[in-house]
Amino acid sequence: MDDPLSSDTLRGRTGENRIAHWLLLDVDRWLLAGILSVATFATFVGLGAIALPFREAVENGTPIDTAFQALIAAILTGVTLVVSINQLVLSQELGRLGDQYTWMDEAMTYRSDAEELFGRVGPPDPAQFLQELVKTSSDRAEALREAVADTDDDALRERAERLVENVCRNSDEIRSQLETSQFGEFGVLRSGLNYNYSWKIYAVRRLRDEHGETLDEEQLAAFDGLIDSLTMFGPALEHFKSLYFQWELVHLTRSILYAGLPGVIAATATVLYLDPELVPGATLGVDNIVWVVSASGTIALLPFFLLAVYVLRIATVSKRTGSLGPFILRRAERTEAIDWDE
């Protein structure tokens, strides 16, 4: 998880509770769906233990049949909807030759621009590419520190020092996180979200503007170099975020299909074959019929739990990356470490 002492990481900037952050972003989606399933099963069993006439209700058939028939219809509709969304996402990858060529040309242009910053051919792996971007930003921040080290403007030197320390510390954090991340996992995107490049761009541009009269050409070039390296990070992060969302939607579709079939079977079997006489007795003081109905209902609800946890993370990431570039949509994205007015 993020270092809680760092104000630049996503959790550090938002001040979000560790558990809430873990549930929204970090935890494996199947594990979270399993936690929801266990909680639902326990709730069903608890309610069934309290509802004394439950066996009579099952014998009458009406409430149980109605509930599970609705679940069957909901599962089939939900699976169809998710598969349709997946087809829509995949259709974006199908295009004419000219469209594919344009996309390839734009991607190569971006890589060429980035490699001018690197001074060499950039790595093909997304995690390593982001590592190289933040390393370049750190190197150029150090170059800025050296460029203003001999200035007579004490305020410029102090502010630049704070800025450089922030950029270098945050860059070291991100590079460390990316070392163990592979694309397809959330770790790559999470590490990118921990780098608040938009606020850094604003801080560098503001520092250059407020002290522009005292800067020489070498110092101006150092400022521009740092801005260029930070600016290249945004498009890369947004591109990898789009690819990650496509992967997540594909994983969601596959997960819904995996969970939907057992859910339909369990709900259908409950409607067709459940007979209270086949499950007599009680376990742990709870009627066995309650255990059976609770288990069947939980299995039938699993596809909806999976849908909820996947969409929850996608929506959380989308909300926290709603702007590309130097615009700061939320106060939480700012950091006092480089705001000299705070």
C-alpha cells in the first residue's frame, strides 16, 4: 500500500482511510466479491434464524419461487448486458487500415518525443516506460537545482529546493512501486496515480513566472526541461489507463460468465427441486432449509457482487483522473510540500 507519510501518493493527497482505499482500489476483485458473498450469506442465515415461520413460507412456495425467478431473469439480463458492453469495447479495436495506421503513427510520434528526453530508445514495457519518465523528471529536477544554486535570489533558491525535493522523493517512490508491477495488474496504474504530475507542472510554471526577471537562459532552459518531462507523463498515464480499462472490462465479462452459470443453475434448481421435506433438521440451531436457501441465494447474487466491485474500482479511478494536463479539479490533488503560500 501507499506510504501513509507521503503527501504525494494518492492516499496521502486525499487523506482517505486505509481500509476504504484498500477496498476501493487495492484488494483483488474476486476476494472483495467473496467478502461480500460471505457477509450476504451470514445475513441471510441470521434473518432466516429470526424468521420462525420460514419453513412454512418455503412450503407455501410463493415468496421463495418469486424471489428466485426474479434472480434468474436478472442474471440472464445482466450477463447479456455485460457481454454487450464487452463487444462494444472490443469493437473500438476493429478499424480500417487507415485508422490503424494513424494510431500507429501517433504512438510512434509520442515515443520519439519521449525518447528525445531519455536520450536513448525507451523500454517497451509500460511499467518500465513510466519508470523512465519519472527518472527523467527527477534528473531534470536535479539539473534545475544546480542551475539556481548560485542565484542571488534567496526566495527562488529556497522554493526551487523544496520543489526539487518533492519531485525527487515522489519519483523515487513511483520507481520503487513500478519495479514489481506488470501491466494487466492494477499496480501499474496505481503507481501512476501516485505521481501528481499536474500539480508539479503548475508549481514549476508558477515558480518560473514569479522569478522570471531574475532567470538567465540556462535557468530558463532548466525550467523548460523539467516542464517537458512532466508533460510527457500525462499522455502515457492516460493511454495506459484506457488500456487497463479495456482489460478490466474483459476480465469483468469473463468473471460474470464464470459466476453467472452457477448462479442460474442454483436459482433454477431452487425453484424446481427445493422441497422442505428433503432438508429436515437443523444445524447450529438454524433450520437446514435456511442454510440451503441462503447458500443458493448467495451463489445467485455473486455475478452482481462481481459487477459492483469491478465498476467500483473503474469509477473510483475515473473520478480521480478526470483531467489531463495542468488543471487541478480537486483540492486534494494539491500538496503543501510545494505550495509556498501555504
